[in-house]
Amino acid sequence: DFIGVTFSHDNEWLYFATYQPQDEKEQTRIGVLYKVPLLGGTRTEILKDIDSSVALSPNGKKYAFVRNIPNEKQSALIIFDENGTEKK
């Protein structure tokens, strides 16, 4: 199941999020963000625990997405740098 698809501003990359099985016993799934070169190639995993499509900053160095917090029955807007540093 795809959550969302986003093109990079330079049209070099395609970012997509999809739900992957997290635990087969409990049948839980987790959202995983990937990027793949637009002209084809191997996908690269960027981040786990994502529940929306990703938005990119104009310079492409920051990402934003929504993460659901089931125990608290709410969602959080997450912003992270290309090095993986998260800010809520």
C-alpha cells in the first residue's frame, strides 16, 4: 500500500512511502519512506514510522511528514534534516 509519492524539486528523485509488515504475529504495519532515482535504479530507505506523503523544503534538505501516535490518539507533524535529525 502506497501512502504517498513526491518528486524532488530537481526532478532527479522520486520519494514514496509504503506500509511494510512490522510484525507478522500481530500483523502490524509500519510506514517506510524510500527514494529512487527518477530514471530508474535501486531504492534507498530513508526513514521508518511515517504515515503520510513527504513534503520537501525548497532546497531539498528538510523533509516534513505526519506520524500517527496511536496510544495518544493523535498525530504529530515531524520535520527532519537530510542527516536524519528529527524535530517535532
